[in-house]
Amino acid sequence: MNEPRGLSRIELLQGTLDLIILQTLRWGPRHGYGIAQMIRASSADVLRVDTGSLYPALHRLERQGWIAAEWGTSENKQRVRVYTLTAKGRKQLERERSQWEQLSRAIGAILAPSPEVES
Amino acid sequence: MSERDKEIQEEIAAHLELSIADKMARGASRDDAERAARAEFGNVTHVAEVTREAQRGSGLWLERLAQDLRYGWRALRRTPAFTAVAVATLALAIGANSAVFTVVNGVLLTPLPFRDAGRLYAASYLPTDLPFELPPGLDDRLYLEYRGHVSRFEQVAGYQRQALTLSGAGDATRLAGARASANFFEVLGVQPALGRAFTPQEDQAGNDQVVILSDRLWRTRFNGDRGVLGTTITLDGILRTVVGVMPPGFTFPAASEAWTPLALRLDAGNSFIFPVVGRLRANVTPDQAKSELEAIARAMPQDPRASGFHPTASIIPLKDTLTTHVRTSLLVLAGAVAFVLLIACANVANLLLIRAATRRHEMAVRVALGASRGRIARQLLTESVLIALIGGALGMLVAFVGVRGLLAMAPAGRIPRIDEVHMNGWVLLFTLAVSVITGILFGVVPAKSGAGRQPQEALGQGTRLVGGPHHRLRSVFVTGEIALALILLTGAGLMIKSFLLMRSLDTGYDASRVITMAVDLPPIAYPDAARLQAFHTALLERLARIPGAGRVGAVSYRPMGDMGIMGDFWVEGATPLPHGFSVDKPTVSPGYFAALGIRMVAGRDFTTADRAGSPGVVVVSETVARRLWPNESAVGKRISMVEPPGPNDWLTVIGVVNDVVQDAGLTRHSTIYLPYLQTTSPFFINHMTFVVRPATGAGNVAPAIRASLREVDPAVPAQALQTMDQSMMDTIAEPVFQMRLLATFAFLALLLAAIGTYGVLAYDVTERTREIGLRMALGATPGNVLGMVLRRTAALALLGAALGVAGSLTLTSVLTKSLFEVKPTDPVTLVAVTIVLMLAALLAGYLPAQRAAGVRALTTLLLHE
């Protein structure tokens, strides 16, 4: 029941989820269920996005103007809310991507076995 | 449901439909697919809610606040007893603070009702090393010089309070008024509502028979008739033409009803000191104005008679000159009432801690359900601020009643600017601010400790917790409030002791049943001593004829009046006066000593034979006799009031009487009494107080006294027709007012501290029921248990009292000026209030102690197993 102190976990998750959503929408407009399926598929089933995080994130990104939403119709005639990446969102994606790459390179470097120790 | 909520619902429904369709496409039945989709999706309501929150973004905190408030309100309604006690405590304490603030705001803080009042300053150049205090002012010559040369002020105006007798229109009455220079109204930035201000020509002696009326006087005496302009009214027997009426509310200085020109008339032998107000030029500091005043004053030719005096220049905000004497007492009251609020805070904080203990489960469940600590703490704090705000709202009602009570209790005419005391927006703002701060103050500790619990700990422990972590905190609060209550009690105790000493003071006269009446005889109708004496003789004769009048007499300045004449004198044989020895010099009639019960120690009283033409005589008081003629009889010795004495200026001492207390200083004065029939200067007898001691069993003689005056001269109004006791009470009205308020606040503090002590001990006993039952099962007697609880009470109270005594010793010195013959560190008072406080605390502890002693061993054990 104990939460770890501080907000780091939530912040990280949120930021990462944003990045993932923006990245997913780069391939074209999608509805919420589609985004969830796509994330799941493209992470080889490792990442399952909780709907309780996905929908708030979508609506927040929409409020921030990074994605736009409109009502459309799905392949099986279901009325759905479709999200599109905006120009602003595209720039944000690039920014977050490069930050993410920097971060993962840095973490990678830390975690990579050091040659001196190995030898 | 809003449009946005519907959209979210629809979006979620679509999600589920798509998910179901997917699963059915992979071969699942409709039912299985639906079930799986729902399971995968999770809690629909929750998702809708968090999505909605994300959508709102920054509006969220408001939403949360509203939610916290709703939740807090529900929580408060669930515990009505707690809420009622907390709200009532706070309403009283916040209300008392708002009431005192209302007075402080009106008297000390509100700017004077003049244009740009912050630039109005009083200029003063007077000695500050005299044995008595002079109100700020300039002497007439310096004023004229200063007025002509000042550059730091736009201009300066002189004024002087005066009392005037208005006769003609209706009954003759005394009015408060002022003499004012022609530019007085312009300096203050207030113009007459009707007519005009004085012209510089009218500000010249001999050309000054004009008057400006206050709005109130104009409405009450002249029916608000505009035709009054240009007509004449009689003031002090002088006909004056009404040239203006001031706007409503303008009564400066001090409740003035009429203004006449200052019209200075310089006197070669005397100088005349009066207040001077100026409007500082823009961008000039008071310090610069002060240097200028100093320079102008130093350049004046020095009066050789004033060589012993060391005047200093000062430039004082005009507002401060009105309120100096009440400033300290008002601030003391504000401090006292703030203490009451702190005590109330401690009480409510303790109540919250106790309630938090009973809500442990609720909080633990909320934490377990995922509420963060911050959220819970904020929730609890919102609750306490809500309590404080409700308390503050009711406090406004308390303040409304309180302000009326304060104004009713305030000594008439002693508190300046009392007309400006109103509950206004500032009071509302103050109350709001105090409520919020109070709510945070008493809420923060319970909120932090309430939210800081580990849920499994709290959930697991159930009700078996003994003592608990709040135990110590509660004791700290109780100790603190006992300490604060003791400080207030000490303050009140000192004031009460001082009051008792004043009341039991041997004044040197017997005031019981004595009635006095003062008159001022205008110089127009009574230009010389002979006519004044004739008036006095006639009135004394009429008073003596009143049935039941007993003894009658007259004195120029009675004890416990607001005026007196003091000075020095010369003793035959070139005996020098003891250094700094000065005496009161009242003029009296034969029979005055007997009427006021002043004892003849030696010699005889004046008689009607001691009149103009007969040898000059005086009666001296004991101290005069003892200081001047220590080893001989004073009777027969000669003194003079004139320097150098001519052969006819010697006055023979014919009698010695005891010293009397003359004024608010409440010390016995040395006095030389002069017979009114031998006085040659009108100045000494144009103000006279007649003294009547009714015979035993006589009814109310006041109407007959008034009637006698009307028979002698209907144009002379009766002033201060009242008993000597009343005069004494008027004299000490300010300390009495302060004492009553301090006593009220101290009582409130004591009550709150007792309630707080009771609450904590009662809760202790409840919490320890099991332990007590165990002790009893093991052989403790009810007496042991009673003693145990009382010992804990005494320990808390003693610690609080010790802190309180320490606090008192450092704080009560603020009362020094209000105390009479009592030191602020008076040990008797400290011991007495400590005893009172201990008794109150033990009484508060006795009820729970008795309940503890009544605990039955078996029941408690059974109850908890």
C-alpha cells in the first residue's frame, strides 16, 4: 500500500506515455482503442496501456494542442473519436524523442558492461 | 450530465464495442467477449472521471477545493457536537477580536476625515522636562513668527478648545467648541457646507464677533434653518453673527459644536500656548519641518522668565496627537484579545486531535484506497478552515454586539474619535483574514499528524491504542493555553487590585452623598470680582435654604475636576520654599470644608467677615504647614501670593486642614485655600463649583439645586450636576474601562483553558479506561485512580502556570501607566491568579477523574475482550 515518496514514478510514466502516444499517431489518425492496440502490438505485448492513463493522457494532449480530435466512423461503422497529430505535436514529438534518446543512451552507457572491468 | 461528459461516455462505449468486435472476430462468443472487454478496460466510471479531470486541467484545484469543502461539510455534519463546540469557541474568540479591531481601526488606523490627512502635522515647541505633560503646541508669539516664516508647511493654523455657554435659543447650555485661526478650515481641507469660513479680518481681536456652527448644533438648536446665516446668537454673553455651518461629521477638535476666531491678543505678562496644525508641502519630511521650526524658534528673542525651560521642537502626525493617551491601552486590549484567540485555537486543535483519533479508521481506509497523504492533509486543513470561516461568520455577529457593548462601556468623552468606530469593509476583511489564519493555525498540526499515519498500523491497531502519539501534543496545547490564560489573569488581577486601591483610597474628604454643580460665569455679564462674588453669595444663600440641604459651600476648582490652579508663593521672613514645592490654590467659601468633610486640624474656617477690606487670610493644608513650619504652629504665620509682596499683600494663616486628593494622579496635594470674598481677580472665581451635603434622610436635592441656579441667573447653565462619587468614577474611568475589558477577556481565557483541560483529561480517561480497569482489577482503589488523574491535571496546570508567570513578568510592564500603587510584578497578584487558575484546572480535571474512579474493573475488561 505504501507509495514511494515523491512523484518520479508518475511523472516518468506520464512523460513516456505522451511520447508513445505521439509516436503512434505519427503513422496516421487513430481512435483510442486503436492506439492502445497499436502500442500493445508494437511493443510485442510488453506494454499494456491502462485505459485510466490513456484517456486522460489523450484529453490532456488535446488540451495542450499537440493532438486534435474529431468524431469519425470506424471500419465497422462504430462512431469513434479520432485523434490526429498536429504540427505542434510533431515538434513536441521530436523534442521528446531526442530527450528520450539522450536519456536512454545515458542509461545505456551506465548499464553497459565497462570494458576495463571486463578485461 | 454535460456535453463533455456524454462525449467521454460515448468514447468509452466505442472503445468497449471495438474491443468486443475484435474478440468476437477472434472467435469468442458475444458474452465472453463482453466480459473480457470490460475486464480489460477496468473501471469505466473511474476512467471517465480521471479523463474529465485531465480535460479540465488548471480548473482542477478549484474542483478539488469544492470537493474538499463538500466532504468537509459532510464530515462536520456527522459530528454535530464537535462542530458546535468548535464553531462556538471560535465565534466568541474571533468576534471579540473583530470587536476590538473595530475600535482600534476607528480610533487609531482610520485616517482623519480630512483631505489628504496624512500630510497634516502638529507643530510643537515646548519643554518636555516638566513634572507634568503639556499637549503639543506653540506659544502665541512663536506662532505668529512661525506663521509668517514657515516654508515647509503650505500653511499653519492655530486653534484652542473652549467651552461656551449658548443662551437665548432655548435653555442655556454649555457647548464644546474651539477658537480657530482664519485658515484653520482651509488647512484641514474642509469647507463650511453653508456660508463661509472666517476672514483674516475677523481673526483680529475686537473684530471677531462671528461664529461657525457644527451641523449637529445647527440641526438641533436652529432646526436646520438656512436663515440662521447672518443672524446673531449669544455665546458667553457675547452676540456673535453666524457666518457658516460645517458639513455633517466635522467636529474637530474633539466634538466641537461651534468655532469662533482665534483672534490672538498678546498679553505683555503672559504667553498663551495652543495647538498648531499644518499641512506639509509635498516631498517635505517631518524632519525637515522640525529643523525649520527649531531654527525659527531659536532666532526669536528669549523671554528671560522662560530661561529655566528647555523646549524641544517636534512635528507629530495630527492623528497621533488625538490618540496618544489611549494608544497603549487599546494595543494592550488588542494583545489580550489575541491571546484569547490563541487559547481558542489550542482548544479547537485539541478537539481536532481527539476527533482525528476517532477518525483513524476513516483516514486509514482512504489511504488504503489510494488517497495521497498530501490530499488527506489538505482535506483536513480545508475542514479546519471551514470551521474557522463558519466561526468567523458568526463572529461578525458577536463583534456587532461586542462593539455596541464596548462603546456603551467606554467612558464618555475619554476615547477620541469614538464617532468613527464602525464595522466596515476593513473589519470584514480583518475577520476573514483572521478566520483563515486561525483555521490554518489550529488545523495544521492535526492535519499533518492525521495524514501521516500508516494505514496498516491504524487499521490493525483498532481501538486498543493506549496513549497514542497525540497524547503529548494535546498536553502541549493545554499547557500553552493555561500559560496564556495566566498572563491575562495577571493583567486583569493587577488592574482589579489597582482599582480596589483607588476605591479604598483615603481622599481626605468624605464624598458620600455630596452633590456638586459647576458654573462658568461669562465675563460680559460678570466683568469684575464684585459681581462674581455677589452671584456666589446669592447662590450659596439659596442653596442653604433648600429643605434638607445640610451643609453647602463653594470652591473654584473641586477635587476630581478636570482643572486646577497651581503655583508657588512667598513666605514671610524670606524663608525659601522647599525645592520644587508648588501648591494648589483653590478659592473657597466659608463652610466649604464642612460641606466636603475636610477636617480642620487647627485654627478656624473662613467666615463672611473675611471679606474685601478686612485683613487677608488663608487656610493651608497639613503638608504646607509641616514643610514650612515644621516645629511650630502655622496659624498666625504670613505668606503672600504676590512677588515682591507689598505691605498689604501679606495673608495670615488662620487655619490648617488635612490634605486632599486633587486629581487623577490620586496623590494628596499641598493646598493653600483663599477666601472668595477677598479675591480681586475674576480669573480665580469665574468658574465655581457649588458643593451640597444633603442632611441625612433628605431626598434628591439635585432639582432644587438646579432651580436655585435658575433663580439667580437663568442664563447660566448648570454643569456636572452629579455626586462626588460620580466625579471620582469619571476621574478613574479610563483604568476602570481597561480593567473591565481585561477582566472580561481574562475570564473568557480562564473558561476556555478550563474547557480545554477538561476536554483533554476526559479524553485521556476514555482512552485509558482499559488500563484503569486493569489497575483496579489489580487492587487500585477509586481514590488511587482519582489521585492519578488529578495529579496529571495538576502537573499540566503547574507547568502552564510556571510558563505563564514567566510570561507575565515580561509582559505586564505594558500596564505600568494604568496601574495605581501596584507594581506590574506584584507578587500577591501573581500568587492569587495562580491559585485561581490551579483551582479552575483541578475543577476541570475533577469531573473526568471522578468518572475514572467510577470505572468498574470487570466491565472494562469484558468490554474489550
